[in-house]
Amino acid sequence: MMDIHAGSVNLGEVFLFLLIPLCFIIQLILCFRVKPLIIRLAPAALFAVITALLFIAALASSGWDGIGYLILAIWFAALLGACLLPWAIYLIIKIIKKLSAQNENDFEN
């Protein structure tokens, strides 16, 4: 990990923990404001590829290098989770809107 300290606080960990909500917010904005699907999928796809590559590197390497790759893979998996949660929220809201529009059409008929 990064060994950047300010007093007793490890700034590397603080930076990594701030990336998770930032990825969540950016992906949420992309899901609700951007029309092209490829642009909305870009962050999640990028983190999925990086996570998979780091897990493969962790399995392929030996010794302490494997542990380093595994730690990085876990961090990128957390970032991937922060990108997948807005997708779940987006899909749930889309389903609710579709059901409510369908109920309004049934009520009018």
C-alpha cells in the first residue's frame, strides 16, 4: 500500500476510501443523465477488467507479489461494487416507473 502519512493518518488509505463514494456518485450520474449505453457501462467495465486481471496476476505469481496483487484486486472489486450499486438502483427505479405507468394505463381503461 501507499505509505504517505500525515501524523498518524495514512493518506493512501484515506484516498482509496474516498474513491469508493466518488465512483458511486459518478456512476449514478452516468446512469440517470447519459443516454448512450456504452458510456454508462464504461466505468463498471473498466473496473471489472482490471479486477479480473489483478486476480489472474495474483494466482499466477508466487510469494509476496501474489499478496500485493490480491490486495489491489480487492480494492478494485470494491470500486466495481461501487459502480454496480447505482446500476441496481437505476434498474429498480426503471422497473417501478414502468409498473406505475402500466397501472395508470390499466386504471384509465
